[in-house]
Amino acid sequence: MQTTVRRLSLPDHRRILMLSDPHGHADGLRAILKEAGFSGDDVLILLGDYLEKGPQSLETLRLVMELQRTRVVYPLMGNVDLWRLEMLESRDEELQREMQAYSLKAKAWWGGSLLHEMCAELGCPLTEDTDICALFPEIRRHFAPEIAFLHSLPTILETQRFIFVHGGVPHEDLAALEGTDAFPLLKFDDFYSAGLSFRKTVVVGHWPTVLYSPMNPVFDPIVDRERHIICLDGACGVKSEGQLNLLILPEWKSDDYSFLTWDALPRITALDFQAASPKEKARYIRWNDHAVTLLDRGEEMSRVLYKGAPMDVPTRFLFDHDGVLSCSDVTDYRLPVEPGDEMHLILALKGGCYVKKDGAAGWYFGRWAAETKEG
């Protein structure tokens, strides 16, 4: 797919809302827009990746289509959206069977996949025995509106002071990018670490902000006012503790950024004080550097060697990655906690809890109480 650029002028005196990577979480998208009081007076810009890594891909896609029809909403293409569009249009039977196998695994991991949900709506549940190649013509016919919508999504949205794109741009000469291969702009991995700076503010998703955290996992948006870069992806669906980030401007001329977050984790309330451990001494195993050596396996916690030093990690976070013992993202950092603080519970163990507080993950070793739905 070729790069397309849509240019528009944002209206004065209207809120500008920005969100990326809902990844099959229609309920979360509805919830965060409701919390923001999203209305017809606002402008919503969605930076792509509506599909996969969640249980509601088809519902999320249709929700975005409905929002575009009924409100002032500008959706962009994401790399996963492009992959699925190519899958839906492919006549390559080998690729179709590969997507069948992937979708079965995705169902087990995330509770659903686009192909799974499409097959279910057609009354042909996706299994290993499904003749997916024979089903694809009916999929293309039945879901023609969804396919057409995906085709309509631009790569880049440029406004008076912003450039919105799913992955990133190498420069601001957007005219030079038009007509080139869109994929590098949709899957611009590690964009914020590329050292780029811009005149207009470049707003991106794709690469979870937590992967830029130096000491402990932080999922909140990154707003770099000097380099004019905003990173929004809170790893919703990609990580069990991830979140949706909704950035809000009172109007496009304003620099008064605020944001809301959503995740599906249960809430708990701290009952005890806990001092933070020194951040400079925190150890943090992250997604792209997760190989460990097992020293001692315990029922709840195990001791591993990570980068030459011992570290205690939850045993359930250990997994095999291509024959190498690895560990899911985790830190040994103790969060600063005051009695009454709300925390999002990731994992409760006998000796303590791995939680998220104010967008940052870490450990809490005090007493806590579960919040009621009303509370």
C-alpha cells in the first residue's frame, strides 16, 4: 500500500482527543471515551491498530466505523490493520492457511482474532479442520464494508501543528513520502529512540511507551516538548498490564496536555505506607531483552541470573522462547505508596503484590483491600 496524506485544519475552541492501538478492546475504547465525556463538539484522532491482541477485533473495527459516521473522527491506518487487509484480500492459499493457524493461537492468547470472529459471524466456527480457502470468498463478500473502510484509511494526517502517523516519519517532507511504501511508516519500531526532532509535533502509536522506560515499566504517554514528539501506545492487549491512553487538548493551539487511561485490571486500595526503593538500583527485564538463567525455581518466586546479577521474579512469568529460558516484563522496583492509594492488581502472591500505580508497574508489600464495583 502506498503512503497517503490527509491534510486538514482543526477547528478552534474544540477539544482534540488522541488515542492509538485499542487492539480489539471495544469495551475499553467505549469506556475511556465515556469517561472523557466525548461528544459531537470534540475532535477524535485515532492512530490505528484497531485489530488483534484482544477479544473484540470485529466489534472494535465497527465501533470506529460508527464513530467516524456519527462524530468528528479521523482514523488512520495501523500496521496490524494493513496486515489484516492484505490477509482478507489475498488469494494465496498458503497465506490463508497461515492466518488460520495464527488465528487459532490468537484465540487462545487473547480471546479472539479478526478471522475467528468473522468465521463465527458467518456460522462457520474456525477450527483446524475449517476449509478456510473455500470460505474466503464469502468472507470478502460479507465483510465488504469493513474491507472498504480499511482501504480508506490514510497513512498520515497533517494539521496546523501536528503530524499524526501510526509508527513514525523520518522527516517532515510529507510530499516526498506520498506514494512511497506505507509499511515503514506504520511499523517504525523504536521511533522515539531514533533521535529525531521536528518543527510540528509528531504524534505516534505502535511502539509501547513502556519499552522506553529506563528503570521500571511506565505505560503512560510520553510528551517531549523539546523534540516535538508524542508517543501514545500504552500496550493495551500487547501486555496483560497494558492500558489505553487518551491524550486531551482543550484546543489545538493549547499546550495544556492531560490524559486518561483505561485497563481491565482489578483495583485495590493500599492500607499501608511503603517507601520507594532507589530507582537507580532497580532491575528491569523488558520484552526485547528477556533471556535469564535459572538459579532456583520456587512455587511463587524464582531466582534468576539476569545480565550477570541475581534477581527474584514471579515463577509464572518464566517461559521458553525458542529454547531459551526467558521472563516476561518485570521489575524489582518497590513503588512509593501511601495508605488509600488506588493500585491496579497485576499479580497477587503470598509475599506481596505486583501492581500498577499511576501508570507505573512495581511491587507493593503492604496490606490491601479489594475495591468494590461501586467503589
